[in-house]
Amino acid sequence: MWHNGQQYPDQALDRGLQFGDGHFTTLTVENGSPRWWPLHWQRLQQASERLQMLLPPEHELLDCIAQLIKAQPQQDLVIKIIITRGIGDRGYGFQPQSEANWYLTCNLLMSRSAAPLRVDFAQLQLSRSVQLAGLKSLNRLEQVLLSQERAQRQLDELIALDTAGEVVEAISSNIIWREGNHWYTPDLGQAGIAGVVRGQLLEQQPLALKVQTGVRPEQLLAAEQVLLTNSVLGLRPIAQIGEHRVSDPTLPEALKNWWHASDVSY
């Protein structure tokens, strides 16, 4: 194998690098504890099961997270956990019991902003796949290209549609919106990532949130409030979609109170 002009005797590479054969979750450590850890662990379990991939024991991940917390006391952190199918030779095939590799990265959690966003619908459309919908796999080229499109168009965020022209999500956030007294979020059965915050909103129901299928762009343009949710970025209101101004570019008090009261313990 050659790497950056240097020859190495080992031919094997991590399948995560070769094929994007893996998945990940990104969580925050706030006040010394991982926020919503059970849900992040559940995400890792579900992804490993669907991808027929082994997963390290939960206590090993928690031990590593504890070491990262100890090394940076009194700091809020962002920790990314990456699971891959491990080392493999050429070819797509794999052994079902291949030993997984796992990686943790750690960065400081920056201050969250609730400043209203200026967004638009993306030109790039997300592929549909029932088998991969909802999973946070390592295949993120669509999001890489969306991020480049956002930078070129000088917007705060982009709202991605799938190849059927239906609203899915933002680049790295889920979408919720209000019509009258009712709150909605798109169904993710065909494309997109089922975020932890979205999952908690659906489970705990601080807004009586409902999942809706077949959401068209016109429905978002008719909404009175549109918000983005993400574990790291938090809750962010949208002020403008293209040339259309959203009538209420604020965060609901009920949602702000729910966020601040949410459990951050193991």
C-alpha cells in the first residue's frame, strides 16, 4: 500500500475509509455529564443491528468518555463516536463477526445561538433508500456537497428535499414547524437522519408534535414558525426561506423550558 508517496507493507484498510462502512453519533457533555446518553447508545445499537455490525460494550465507551471529561474538567464538550466494521481487504463482502473499530473525537462545545436563520431550499436532492433512511451512517457525501452549496449561496442553512421533491431535513438538523396550533415534522422513512432531539420531542411531546408524510416545500412556506433541532447546535428558529419571511421567527417558551429542563445525566 502507498500513502502520500510512501510505501507501507500492510495492505489492509479500515472499511470505514474504504466504503463508508460504519455509523456515528455526536453528543454533548454538559455540566460534566453526557446529554441524552441512553438515546445515543440506542442509536448506535440500532445502526449496528441494521448494518449487521458488531458494537463495543457500552461500558468501554462510557469509560473513554469519562476519561475525556476528566481531562477537561469544567468544560462543555462535543464528542463524536464512530463505529466501523473494522479492517478489511479489497472487495465489498464482509464477515458477519468482523471485529468493529471505534473512534472518539472531542472538541469544546461552542456557545449556542438562537439568532433567526436565513435559509433556502437546496438544489441538491437527497437520495431515497428505505434500508438506510434514518441511519447516521458514514456516507455523508450529500451533506458535504450541501455544506459547499450553503457556503456558495451565503446562507445560514439549507433545507434539503429528496428526489421526490418532499421536505426531509436541513444539512445537519431536523425540521419542525407550526401551522395554527399544530406542530409537525417530516416522516423520515425514505431519507434523512432521525435526530436525538427530534426523537425526544416526539416521545416527551412538549409541543404535541406529529409526523407528517409527503411534505411539500409550499407547506413550509405557509407555516407560522419553522425551527431546526440538533443535539450540538440546539434549537434554532428560521426567519426567512428564500424570499419568504416567516411570520414568527422565535422559539416557543414551552420549547425553551423543555430544553433547559432536559436530563443531562447518565
